[in-house]
Amino acid sequence: MGEKVTKTPIPKNLTVMENYMKEHVGLNTSFDLGVRKLMVLKKGVHFYYINGLTDTSFLIKIVEELVEINDKERSTSHLYEIVHNRLAHQSLEPVKTIEEAVDEVLSGLIAVFVEGYEEAIIVDVRSYPGRQPQEPDTEKVVRGSRDGYVENIIVNTALTRRRIRDPRLRFEIFRIGERSKTDISIAYIDDVANPSLIEVIKKELKSIKIDGLTMADKTIEEFLVKQGYNPYPLVRYTERADVAATHLLEGHVLIFVDTSPSVIITPTTFFHHLQHAEEYRQSPAVGTFVRWTRFIGVLASLFLLPLWYLFVLDPSLLPEAIKYVGPQEQTNIPVIVQLFIADLGVEMFRIAAIHTPTPLSTAMGLIAAVLIGQIAIDVGLFQPEVILYVAVASIGTFATPSYELSVANKIARLLLLVMVAFFHIPGLMIGSTLYILYVVNIKSLNTPYLWPLLPFSPKAFMQILVRKSVPGSKIRPSIVQPRNKYKQPAKS
């Protein structure tokens, strides 16, 4: 248990306040922490700010407004009220303790202190450095909006509010992290989202005790769902505002974390990680085709290599018509070793591409495809079939919309390969069964991971298999237990 933090009331003497800022916050030591001292009606008015987090034009305007008080007012008995009235800004909030004022200053707001008053005025003049909304690299669509979330929580909530102008849309904000004091907001629609889910998430967030959230939403996820070493993602991330808005309307609860362009969607199932915005930007028939193609890719990323390797070990399992599936020539390196080297090699190239500037990564891809692959075959390191099937499995991995799910499936694929190498047919059967049992037993915030397949829900499962048209989708997913299960308003 941490020590109870005592709150210090704001002193009437501005010199005491200045000494506190010097001793505890670093005034005159940290170059970016500044103070502006003014005399208004023969009394001191100080305000503290952080360079780089505040909008300079607002600061200049506020100084002008305060200085003009000397020309227009004479009474000093109500100076605090006069200053409060003259601050030309829409967002003013009084605070009564030094700790609250310091937290707000370090968040990019300014704190105005008036001599003789035990209360400070907080003015929101934040102007965080950051990029403009643009299309996320990992969630591109052929048609659709090109704006995406950025590292500024205010911009992100505004992008969401722009799409859902419902007075029942709520953004509750918290501050988490003993040192980082990171702003976190949960978003939900009041008459749609399940109240018990909202309370569980709020309780978990408030119970987080940590110095800082430098890894932002990922740290929040680990506290929220207590994932441990389970590789499968228990929440879904998105950087698209339209995807986030859609999930809000379905009854999900979203978590926004300042400094992160990703938004956490809760709760989620395995099939949530297989959805992509592109399916809903095309006609239902095309969306269904794209979805099925993606499903085939995901299945290939999981089972293609273990199944092919089983045929390599036991060619008698192959029908006569497809005997060519097996390797046509022998090498000195066992096939299982070739598969692991090739699969891990592809993963190395993916990691290298992330850390390589775009022009160089393109050249590196060409080198990998043309030189390394072909030369490895020519020198007898790999069989051509190994390269082919590893490439197809890798394409299935890249076709998986969720990056986290694709890596988890790759780990499962390697484990299945080991099972097949040791036990052949029983290895594939037992390994696949253990894999399914493992995934079935996963729960995300008490939500079955394989719903609507297990437990089986026919109507919901049909919506997974077939992309229904929007007019035909009248009911929200039951897995989130929405308060209002109908998407479309009742006819009057």
C-alpha cells in the first residue's frame, strides 16, 4: 500500500507558492517551467506554465486582459472575482490545493494565483505537439475516410464525437500513473453499454498503481485483462475513428489513452480480430467474399505447414492425384529444420522492415525475394516446396487484420509443427485439439473467446460468415449484453 498523500492548501502569500514551485517542481531549474508575475490593482498575480505544452497566443491574450484591469477597475476587495471574470477563455476551473494546481500545470494548463486568496484558477490553454489525423498504415481501405486517431486524446475524442452526436455518448476521464499522470478516458453510450461492464472497467482502471504509463494503452491492457503469457489478444486495437464509433453503437466500451493513437475496444472475441473496415466499405457480396478470403488465409497461416509436413513424413496419406504435393528432391537438412529456418527468417524480415526506412525496406524486400530465396534453393539449403508453403502461410499471416492475432497464430503454427515432427498423425490431431481447447478456455472480461462458435449462437454466427447489409442488421451483438438491443429506432 502506498503512503497517503496529504493535500496542501494554496497559500495566500505568493512568495510561499513560488518557493514551493522552486523546491518541489523545479522552477528556475527546469527551463521549460515558467512563471509570469504581474501587478494588478497593487496586488500580485502569478501564473505558471510549461513551454511547449501551452498555446502562446492564449498566454499573450490573458496577460493583456489582466494588465487592462489596472485601467478599468479601482476596487481591490474583489480582485479574485475580477480576474476570474476577465480571463478570456471558455475553460476555467478553480482548485484549492497546491498538488492539484501542480498536476494541471504539468499537464499543459496554466494556474493563476491571486495574492491574498486561497484558490487558484486553472485555464486550459493546452496545445500539445503532434501530427494531424491521417489514415492509419495498418488499417487502410480502398474507399472510406482518411482520418485516424493521433497521440492527442482531445483530438481522438473529438473525432469520435463528430461521428456520434448523441447526448448519451459519455467520455469519463481519469488520471493514472504516480509520476506520468496520464489522461485516460473511457467512452460508451449511456443507454446502450452494459452498466456492469462499465463499472468493472472503471474499477480496474482506478486500481492501477504504477509510476508511469510510458507504453500507454499496452500497459493499461495488461492491468485490465491480466493476460500473463497468453499470446492471444484479449482486447482489440484500432486507429480508425469509424471502426471505434461502430463498436460504440454495438455496446462496447472504448478506452482512450493520451499519447497513443490506438484505442482499446472491450470486450472482444477471436472473430472481432478477423474483421476489417474494408468489408463494410464494399457491397455485402463483395464484403462476404473478402471476409471468406481472409478466413482462408488465417486457416492457411495456422494449419497449412503442419499439414504439408505430415504429408512429407507419410506420403502414403496423399491420394495418387496429388502426389506432387510432397518434396521432389532430397537435401541433407531435415525438412522440419528448413521449415523453422524459413518461417523464422520471414519473421526476421518483417521485424527488419519495421526498423528500416521505407525506401530501404523496399530494396531489402527485393533482395530477400530474389537473392536469398533463390540462392538458398540453388545451394541446397532449402527445397523449393518449403519456400512455397512458408510463403503461402506467411501471406495468410499478413492477411490477418490484427497484428497481435497473426503473431499468436504463428506461435501456434510452430508448436503444431513440433507436435507433427514427434508424433505424426496423432501429433496433428492432439495438437489441433489442444489448440482448440486452449482458445475455447480463454475469456476476455468474462466474454467467451470463440463466441458465437462456442457457445454456439446460430444467428450471430451467420453474421460472422456473411456480411449482412446495414438495413438487415437490426440487433446489436448479444455478447456485450447491451441495454438496448435494437440498432434501429422503433417506428413511430
